[in-house]
Amino acid sequence: MSGETEAVNAKMEDLKVGETSQASEQNNAAEDGDKEDVVDPWTVATSSSKGIDYDKLIVRFGSTKIDDALLERFEKITGHKPHHFLRRGIFFSQRDLHLILTRYEAKKPFFLYTGSRGPSSTSMHVGHLIPFIFTKWLQDVFDVPLVIQLTDDEKFLWKDLKAEEANKLAYENAKDIIALGFDVNKTFIFSDMNYIASCPEFYRNMLKVQKCVTYNQVKGIFGFGDSDCIGKISFPAVQASPSFSNSFPAIFGTKKDIPCLIPCAIDQDPYFRMTRDVAPRLGYPKPALIHSTFFPALQGAQTKMSASDPNSSIFLTDTPKQIKTKINKYAFSGGGTSVEEHREKGGNCDVDIAYQYLTFFLEDDDRLAEFKEEYSSGRMLTGEIKKELITILQKMVAEIQERRKTVTSDLLKEFMTPRKLNCQS
Ligand code: TYM
């Protein structure tokens, strides 16, 4: 055995005791005993009408719950009241967030990294907005560089699409994202197909990750099978690489020690468990993470909102009328079967989709508490709570549509050009 092979094998052994194997073992244990919840980058499903059991998921994935002490520290250090996504447990889990806060306190640099594969046809759905709305807020709070990866390569590999089409859709996706209000001076958005071809530093990091992870490991983490194309098998290295600051020489020069914080829904965690296992062996800091729950499908919390089922989702291209019809027709109700029954027994907010959606998009805590009280007691009817939600969603989607119209090709080009970003740190 050559020295190099030995070294690589030794690294493989390291990986077995890291976060990835811990999570895989816990996944296997879960498979043996508890078959209910499936959460991976492709499937989110549970048989419980209340949705995924996120406490169990934290234990299975080996992440840490965001507790009151962490939120207090966040507020103390940043001077900002935690976003309602944090206050309401929508962003509920993290890895190493306290290290990022310590860096912020010490005025040491870090950056934000998030991404999207985007839908393969129409526009993003409102579920996709959750990590982006939160990332924008973090960008405002921390004033640090943000990189957004558009995985047109992932879309091409997983969907029945031509490469050119997937690449074109990434640009449409970028416009949706820009319309959420990101600051062009602080944000770099890139399509994998374009950026990787132009950046040797990024490609080198991909190769380094590829060399550290075996087929067996990637099979264990992502469940790939013998008939999956080799593009899928090597893709996790592409999603891992933006975690490392030297993948962006235009922003960070040759610095390789600047860590990132990744906001995403928890379905993306497998990619970053793998990244965190590999990072120290490449001499890079581990990415920190902050995970959200899933914005549920209209039909109920058993599954997440998904672009592949148009009737499960509200899209950013929907008209006010479509939004109203979808909510009235499809949003699962936790109300009684008749007005009389509802008045008598009240509605069940735990399963009611209109109420669940309001927890994401109604910022006013007092009004939300009032709706909960009124609906649970039966004083507020299903039609009435749906009406409140429809108004909020129609306004939010219309505003995004208006801002999207202002995204010119020049602005798009600016966001997507590798360049120095203008942040405090
Ligand atoms: P994608 O396109 O599936 O999703 C983009 C982001 O949206 C989150 N998400 C949701 N969040 C809440 N509720 C939902 N119903 C919902 N559906 C999707 C995803 O977790 C993700 O944060 N492989 C990735 C693209 C990617 C990426 C990243 C994502 C590349 N690098 C870094 C996050 C962070 C993907 O397919 O995302």
C-alpha cells in the first residue's frame, strides 16, 4: 500500500467516528424501531397529522435544539430581538451557532451560505422562501458576505431536463431570490454550471472533498443505489464546497479560515454532516448550521410543500384569485365538520394548515395568539381564519411579484459576478 493510500484510508476511518456515522447509525436505529418520519434532501414524510417529530429528528441527526439561553445570547450579542421564525421555533436546530456568535462578538469575519436547486418548471413556492427570508434577516443583522449557490447541475442530474434548460432556470430562480430584497453589495449568487467552470479554487475544493469520501459513505448518507448515475454520487462535493472561504477568491482572496453559517431547512443537513466531517481533514473550519422546520403542504403537515405537486403549493407566480381558491379548496382544516360542532368543540390549531401558515407569515405575536385563542375556542370559523391567511399571502406574493419586475438583466448580472463584497466584516 502506498503512503498516500494509507493516508486516505486513515482518513476514511476518521470519518467513521464523525458526525456522519453517528447520524447514519441513528438513522438505522430509527429505521429499525420508528419508521414514521422520512427526512432527506428528496423526501419529507410522516404518518402523523401533526407533522414531523422535530425533537426526535434532532436526536437522530445529532444536532442541537435552539433553546431560550441561545436566543437570549443572540439578542444580547446582536442587539436584535430574535426573528419570529426563531421565537416560534420555526428555526429550531443548529450546529455551532454559538461559535458564530462568539466570532461576531469578537468582530472576527464569517459569512453566510445558502442555496437552491429551485423548481424544474414554474417558480419557487412559498416554502422555499423560508430559508431565504431568514437569510436576508441574518444578512441585515450581521452585515456579512452572503453566497447563494444555485445548483443547476443538481437539477440537471435529478430531473428530466436538458443542461441548457436547467442553467436557464437557475437565472429565473435568481430573479425570485433577488426579489426578496437581498443587498447587491453584500451578496454573490452563482450558478454551479457557470461558476465552477471559471473558478479553479472551487473545483480544487470539490476534488479534495471527493477524495475524502468513499462511495460506501455517500451511499450510507444519501441512500444512492447502483443504478444512480455517477453525477449524483459526486454531487455532494459540489454542495459542500461553498462552505469553504477559499472557494470564493474574489470575495475572500486566499483566506481559508473564514467559517460560514448555513441557514436551510433540515432536509439539507446530510450534505453538511458530510462537509463537517471532511472540513478539519482539509484544514478548513466546519460550517455552522441553523435549520428550519418544513413549511407544510396545503393538504397537511404529513409532507412539505413541494413544487412537483402544484395543488400542494402556493407559487410566487400565483394570482390573488389562485391563492384564494387554493387555500379555500385545499388547505387542510382542523375545524369541526359543521358550524355547530366547531362552535362546540373548537378548532385544532396543531393540524390546521391556515393556522400553521399564519405562524410563518403573521409577524404580530399578539394577533397570532388572539387567532389561536379564537379558533381553538370555536368562536372563529375555518372560513374566517383562512380569510386572514389569504389576505396576508396575497399581499406578500404581490409584493414579491412587483419587486421581481424591477430585477433588470444588469442587476442580475451584478449579483452573479464574482467580486469583492462590501460588508463591515
Ligand atoms: P431546494 O431548492 O430543495 O430548497 C431551497 C431551500 O429551501 C428549503 N426548503 C424548504 N424550507 C421550508 N419548507 C419547505 N417546504 C421547503 N422546501 C425547500 C431547503 O431546505 C433549502 O434550504 N440542494 C439544495 C440547494 C442548495 C442548498 C445549499 C440549500 C445548495 N447549497 C446550501 C441550502 C443551503 C436544494 O435542492 O434546495
